[in-house]
Amino acid sequence: MDLLLQHVINAVSLGGTYALLSLGLAIVFSIIGLINFAHGELMTAAGYTIFFMLAAGVSLPLAIVFAIVAVAILAMGIERVAFRPMRKADMTGLLITSFAMSMILQAFFQNAIGARPRAVAMPEALSGVVNLGSVHLGIIPLMSISITVVALVALNLFLKHTVMGITMRAAAEDIDVVRLLGLKAGRVVATSFAVSGVLAATAAFLWVAQRGSVDPLMGFVPVLKAFVATIVGGLGSLTGAVAGGMLLGIVEVLAQVVLPPSMVEFRDAFVLGFVILLLLVRPQGLLPAPTGRRS
Amino acid sequence: MPMLRKNTRRAALALSLLASTAGFAAAEDFVLGLATGQTGGLAAYDQPSLAGLKLAIDEINARGGLGGKYPVKLEIKDTRSDTAAAVQAAQELVDQGVNAIITPCDADPSIAAGQITQGAEIPTFTFCGSTPTITSAVGDFMFGTYPADNAQALVLAEFAAKKGYKSAYVLKSADSAYTLKLPEYFATAFEAAGGKVLEQSTYTMGQQDFGAEVTKIKGLNPQPDVIMTAAYEPDFPAFIKQLRAAGVTAPVLGSDGIDTPTTLSLGSVADGLVHTTAGFAVPGSSLEAFNAKYKQATGKEPDTVYIANGYEIGLILDAAAKVAASPRGRDLRDAIANLENVEGVTGPITYKGTAGMPVRSISLVEVKGGARSLVEAVVPEAAKVPAP
């Protein structure tokens, strides 16, 4: 029973991080139909911001806030420089632009900051444990679950109760109609990038707290997981992205637990095999967007 | 004297032709070709290795070149950490007729590029590739410089046996030769030393979450005496944090991949961790002097021993060029293969009697309170090193 609870916490905490990541991808996709592969580099940028802030003696909470703001601005900057000129381009053009952006940022980090990982010293308290009977709950998993919940609730409130949020949901349905109504489409797109930056920075903090360092190629694995999660959840659907992230986390932990030791090294093959099966049954993903857009 | 002028012109023409086949080299230049990953995933290893090598080459050229005879020119190609690009770069370097070649800090591109350099009979070094099969898979023109994985594993296993550990849990990953084979060599050596390996489990590199593995270890009854892994950043910090958070107190043994500043920034979870490294700068050591020299030359703090290892490749070539009948091909290969006790900055390096992976000292260090201290420096006994 204790062991089961431990595994459930592991699964929900990993799934929560994936959900934050895939939500960042999905929010941009829902508006302009672009899977932004430079999303991982937004995480890396957030990691470096936290690193430099801590090195400069800034407290961790302040460093996180600063990283969130900085990366939101960076995401809007990327939109302005790389994606806005490509607005009329087709899906392939946008996709390649996002890959290019990702590589440019990686090369920038490698040459400007250095190829070696930089240690991010997290406060000792974060490595701590909460003891519930015989169950040890790590502070970091608990934190990642609570941060995920807070972020999801905040995003939900933003989308449902602010003018910009409602406009964004409308744009996700049909951006041309939003334009016809006299709303500024450019601002909607920029905001979606800013929100994705906020989500990337939040996820980056959780990611870095686990691994203790930041390096130029750090964003690759998370963006890949997020991509799989958004596909599983249904491209363009925000609830789908959260469901996809959670499901991916749960399936990964489950595979690690139930596979016999000799098979565990093929864990990812089993997980992706499950994804393929799921897509055979539900080609649009778990909870597809009503417009059913696919890239 | 028209005749003589004509001859001179011919000689000049022949010389320039010769020079053009060698790329750019003047007659006695030693061209060292590098097909290494200066960008991409291997840059974290190949960049510092190159920085160390460059420092050595600058010093050697100031002394008149390798062995005092052959000024070195570096021909640097970036493989972007791509194996196919490493093969292509090696082919280009072979076509340019370079004297020696250096391949990346990884087994796959080194073995692939080695297939070409072996055929062309050009002595080749892997920057810091430590998989012992690199040299056995390629042949007698391939050399390693970094302490081999199986030698490191032996040092760890003998340390574990000496500490009285009877049972071990081994965590490995099939995603790289290093993370897979080093723990397996450890398991072999540990059982040869009388220990028992309870379980070998695997993780995926970059998976971030070790909750499932850790919960499994926690559920073991009895608990293992020691946990051994060759995981490195970002996996190792994530693993040990979650391991300690779950309340597992068994000591952990690691390998040289975690000889990084990150390990020291982990705080109390890393206390008691023992790992191997290619060199540890104790006060008064030549490594400490080298680190000071590097800082003075570049203005940067040397944050990894790969820098010193890259520097030592320069020293190895220098020592070989002194005794080689000619600075290329079989002559150079034979000279390297017979080197004994070359005074490196991390200790003496010997190739004589090996299959290309050098015999050299390996340091065991213990982490405590955010600092490392030397446990011991050992030269592993060749007969006991697990077969590659």
C-alpha cells in the first residue's frame, strides 16, 4: 500500500511536469498552428537565468520570478523576430523556423556561456522529505505537484475571466473572425508566446531542481516529451495537453514499475508503443480540439 | 647558371606539390588533425580537451616542436557531435595526409573514424573516450589516453571489497557504452573480489525522474551494502537526491563522469559519495601546478580534468616524436606503443604492454561538505582488470 502510494506520487509529479511543458506547446499551437520546438530552449534560458541570479546572490524565489518574466519577454521576442515574418508561411516553414531557432539558441548558449553544465545550487531544504507514516514524500515531487495545480488553475482563470484570455480562446477557434471583430490578432499571438514562456520557465525550475545543473542542450528531452504529450492529448486542445502530459508521466512510471528488470531498458519503446496503439484507436488524441486542426 | 636555376625551380615546384598534398604543411611540420565535436552533445567534453591540447601545442611549438624537431599545426574540424560527420572529417584529414588524428570523447564516433585512420595507418587518439573496446575494435593505430572504464571499475570494486561491502546494487543505462559497460565491469570485478551483485537495473539517460528505481531499491530486503552507478549529469544528481529523499542510506560509488562542480553543489545528499577520477589536484601536485598555469594562460578556472587530459595528449606525442624514426605512420605508432612512464600532469602514463588503453593512475575521491578529498590514487593491476 505504502509502495503504491509512493508510485502514485511519482507518477503524478512526473505527469504534472510534462503537463506544464505540453501546455506551453499547446497554447501556441492552438493560436497559430505551430509546434514551437524552441520551447525547450526557453526552458534552458530560464535555467541559466536562475543560475546567474543565484550566483549574483539573489534569493531563489526572486530568481524564479525574474526567470519567468525574462523568459516571457524572450518568448515574445522570438515570436517578433522569427515567427511574425513567417506568419503567412505554411506549416512546414513554421516548423523549420522553430527548429532553426532552437539550434541558434543552443549554439548561442554553447559559445556564450560554455558547453559544460553549470551547477545550480538549490537550497538544502528542497532535498528534504515529508514523512507520512512509513511513506517518504520528497519535497521536490510535492512541490512539482502543487506548482502544476497552481499554474493550471491560474491559466484557467486567465483564459475564462480576462478579456485577453477570452480573446485567445476565440482565436484558437478562428483567428480570422477575431480579426474581423477588430481585435488585435498580433497581440493575441504575442500573449500566447508570453504564456508559453511563463509555463516553460515554471517547468524549467522544477526540472533544474531535480537535476541540479543547467547545460546548453537541456531543453531537448523535455520538448520531446511535451511533443509526445500534446499529440497524445490532441493537438491544439489545452485540456488535452494536460491529460496527455499526465498520461505520459503515469505510463512511464508504470512501465518502470511493472516491466521485469531485463526489459526495463526498453521502457521507452513500450511507452511509445502504447502511444501508437492509443493513436490507432483515437487518431485525434484523447481530447482533441473542436476544430480538429493537425499539422 | 641557367641549369642550376632550372633545377632550383624544379625543386621548388616539387616542394610546393608536396606541400599541397600535405594540405599546407612545410616539409617538417607535424600536422595534427582533429575530428572532434566542438558543438553539440560532445562539446562538453571535446571543448575542454581541445583547450588543454592547444595549451600543450603552444608550449611545444615554443620549444621548437614535437621532440624539439617538428613544429605542430592543428587542423581542426568540427563534427557537430555527429558520427557520420566524424567519419567524413577523418576521411578529409586522411586525404590531407596529416601525421596524427584525434577523434571525439566517445566510443561510437571514435570507432567509426578509426576504421578509416587504421586503414590509412595514421596514429589516432580518442580525446577522452574511455571505453576499452575503442582500441580493440579499431586496431593497433588507435590509442586512448583517459583511464579506461574497466580499470576504473576495478578500482571501485577493490575499494568496495576493502570497505567490507558484501552486496551491491548496480544501476546502468544502455544509452551509452560508458553508462552500460562501466557498471558491468564493476559487477564482474566485484564478484571476482567475493562480493554479490543483488540486482542490475537500468535507467534512461535524461529521464529526470528516478522515483520508480528509487522506490524499487527502497523495497529491497535486505538493503544492498553499496549502490554503484556510472550515471552522470543530469541523471546522477536527480538519482541521488531522490535516493536520499526516500531514506535509502546505502553508500554510493560513482565514476569520473560526476567529477564536476555540480556534484559539489548538491549539498548533504552527496556526503559520503566516493567516485573515481583521472586526476585529483592535491596541494603540491603537478595537476595543481597545471591548473594554475591554465588559469594564467586563459583566465578561466579549469573546471574539469578533461583539460589536463587534452594537455597530456600533447605530452604523449612529444615523447613519441623524440624517439620515433619518423613522425608518421608505423614509426610514430611504434614509438607511442612503446612509451613508458611519460610524465603527465596527472601521473605517469604507460602504453608498453597494453592494447592501446594506457596504464595510468586513477584517483578515488570522497565528497563531503561540498568538497572533495583524496581517498587514494591507485595504478590498477593489469591482470585483474576485467576483459573488455
